[in-house]
Amino acid sequence: MDKFEDVLPKLVQIQLFSDFCIDDENDCRILRAVYDNMTVENYQKGDVIIEEGKFGDMFYILYQGKVQVYRKTPAGDKIALADLSSDMNIFFGETALISDDPRTATVKAITDCRCIALSSTKFLEVCDREPLLGYRVLLHLAQGMAKTIRDTNSDKATLYEALFSEIESGV
């Protein structure tokens, strides 16, 4: 893996670690503990990094390359949700840090990719030693999940209104 000094600027650009400051000695010490527990995983174009419905305990930061995120409809059709690149400071699989639920989407490499990965076990071990890490990261996770719930509720209301209007106009 690249040296800590090379990875540190990337870490603090990732939303989950954005509350940490490169110039703060304590923050750097905490991020060093995270870095020391991360591994590098390389994927070739076409490799599946995360598969919808499968269980996994890894959180990934896309360090180099591009990925596509997609889901399957109830009928089994594939719907692309996003094409993402490492320059966008992308991470995925973050809910695995706090939950052992099945993955909710597939992440596939559309170029050769290099990811920095952290297992939930290692994350929780670091959090036990560094509670500030847990607090800050879990706050970002909770905020992200709250936004997802709000967006989902809004989407459901929009779909309900559209369906109701369609039924009403057909009567």
C-alpha cells in the first residue's frame, strides 16, 4: 500500500472521514490507526467488488479506477444507478461497518481498480481504542441513512401520487 502520508489526503476527502484534519496531531494519530488496519484490493475490469444480496463485511474506498453501481428490479432486470470514478472520492459498502445485512447493490469494476478496504471487525477494534473515530464516522453514516430514508419517502409519495392520478384519470 502507498505510504500513510500519500493516503492521508485521500482519507480526509472521503465523507466518512471529512471531520478529521490533516494538521491536527490527534486526528492524524486516529487516521493512522485506520490506515494500519486497511488492505489494498486490486480488481480487473469486469470484476464484481460487491454483489447485491451477498453478505460482506468490507468497506471500500475507490483509490484508482471507475466502477458502476447497479441493482436488480423485482423482475430481475439490471438498473444502473451510477458510474463513479476515484477522483470523485467514492466509497461504498459502508453499512457493512455497522450491519451484517446483505448488500443492497452490486459494484462492478468498469476499469482496472484499486480499492483500500477496511473490515467491520478491524473498524470496531479501532473504534474501541479511538472512540472519537466511532463517533465521527457513525454520525456521518447516520446522517447518510437519514437522507436515504427522506429521499425514499419522498420517492414513494411521488409514485403514489402518480399512480393515484393514473387510476383516477382512467375511471
